[in-house]
Amino acid sequence: GALSSDENFQKHLTTMEDELRAFHEYVRRSGVLSQQDALTTCFPDLDSYIEYLRNDVVLPGMNVQLNGGAQFKRLMYEVEVFTRFAGLGYKFSAKEIIQTRGSGVHESSWQRTITTLLLQGAPQKMREKTAYVGERLKWFFTEQKECTLRFMLAIKGSPEEHMFSQRLHKQAQVIMRNDTMRKCIFSTFDATCARHQQAFMGMWNDWMDSMFQSPLMLLKTGSMPKVGGSYDAVSAPTLDSTKQRIEEERNARGGLQSKLSEEIKKIPDDDRLADKAVEKVQSVIEKVFSVIRSAVSDQIELYSKSFFLLPMLRRLEGDMAKMELTDEDKARYGARKAVLDEEKRKSEGVLVDLNWCIDEVQRFRITCGGGN
């Protein structure tokens, strides 16, 4: 859900359009992504992409002002749509296919040829989308610092107060009073996000490379029944029906592999039919790439949480424990400490003199004042 506080509703809640425009402005200023990586070739500009999300995709919560977990869920929908626009964008020539297949000295197969051709450009196309997803996740987390702090400040006296520690409000007050502490905490959090973004991209790219290395072995179709129909004729499963269902599911999972293998067998081996072979090879490559792209897009939320969110949350406490002041802050606090030490020394001297005066007055009062 959204983090609830008066300050959040006034300032830190955003619609998807505002979020995308702010992110693209951040990309333009920082240069972390190129224009090609930040926007697909299917849309001429950001406005077209936003209209597509609003009118064609009908993105959930598109025009709703959100933050926190609800905004993260909406972000997952958006990056999934963005990833599905990854395209191979390259037509292989007869010369490239013949050279990749080999001269015939060593035994070669069309399956190995297709895998080799896929590895030439397909992983790079998916890495471009991975870079976008990584930057979107990192930017989202870094933008949640202020609204989280405002939430901690407003938690006292709210209906959710009993759900959280009583120390949240006190710690938030300390952080708000000390600009140096707030700056140090925020910079440590940003550094943690950046480090886990790199780890996320590395693990994601390794997973995609393994998919492209053996696409026909790793790509499996789902065996879930199609949505629709009624449950009127549904009865309790028996032993025979369970055996039949298991056999059908096992066969269904290898359906995609069998279909692609049949298409590969239809590719002619004769070099005189190279033009026909090029068309069939290009068709198989496009199908394999589209299936991998769909698999990546379908699992993008799972891998975003497994490779980015959960590792970052587990290690964030350790990073905060090792947090240190910058050299500039250390020098400033060192100078301040020297000034305070000098003031303490002077104050202690004044206190000694004052105590001596009090003792002398008390002694004079007792010895010369008659005890009154």
C-alpha cells in the first residue's frame, strides 16, 4: 500500500505519467542511459509511450497518485510492458548463415547454427532492456527516502501507530534535526541501491545468457489449462485420470521444443537453397527470441524481487552499521570539537573560581556573621 501521512499526500504521491517524466529527466541529467535504452523504437517520444500505457495497455493505477508498495507494484507492470518491446531488429544474410554453419569439414547442425546466430545480437538487445529495468528500480528506491522519513514522523497518533515500533517517531525527529546525519544515511542508502543494481544486472544477464546458450533445452511451455469453461462436469480425480493428466502435462511441456525442432528439420541443407534456408532460419530465430522475451517479461517481477529487493533489504542493516562520516564532515566536526573543548576548559576555570568565591563567602558568613 501507500505510505500514509499528510506530507506524503501533498508532495510525494505521483501518477505514472509524473513518475516517467521525472525518471526521463533524471536520465537526461545523469546520462546513465542512452536515448535508445530509455525509450523503445516503437514510440517516437515519451508522450506516445505514456498514451500507449494509458489507452492501450490500461495500466492499473495509471492516473492514481501512489507511493510505497503500491507504486512499486505499478512499476512492475510498466517495466514488464517495456521489456516486451525488445526486438531483434536484424535480418541475417545468406552469407552470414553459410559462414556460421561452416564449410562442412566438421559436422554441423542447424540447431547449433541458430544458437550461434542468436548469441551474436540477441543477448545485447535484452541487456538494453535490463539496463532500463535496473535504473528504474534504483531510481524508485532512492526516491522513497523522503516519503519514508515523513511517514516515520507522522506515525505518532495515526491509526497505524500500534503496528510499528515507538522508536520510529523519535528516530525520525533526530534525523530531521541533524542535516549531517540525514545526508549520511541517504548517501549510504543510495550507494547500497547502486551496488545491488549492478549485482541485479549481472545475475539477470547470466540468466539470459544461459537461456540463449541452449534455448531448445530450457524453453518449456506451461501446462496450465486455459481460462474459461464451466465446472459442471468436473469430478474428483481418480487414479486413472491423474495418470492421464500427468502424461498430458509432460507432453505439453515439451510442445514448444518439439514444434521448433520440426521447423528446424524443414530447413534445407543444400547450399543452392540458401535463400530458402535464410527465410526459415530467420523465422525460427524470431520465434525463439520472442519466446525468450516473453519468458523474461513474465518473470520480471519475480527476478526483480529475488535479485534486487530482497538482497538489498537483507544487507541494508549491515551497510548502515558500517556508515561513516565523510572527510569534510569529519573535519568540520573536529573543528567544532576543538572549539567546544576550549569553551569547556574556560567554563571549568570559571566554575573553579566561582566555587572558591562561594566557599569564601560561606566561611566569612560563619566566622564573622555570628552564624546568622
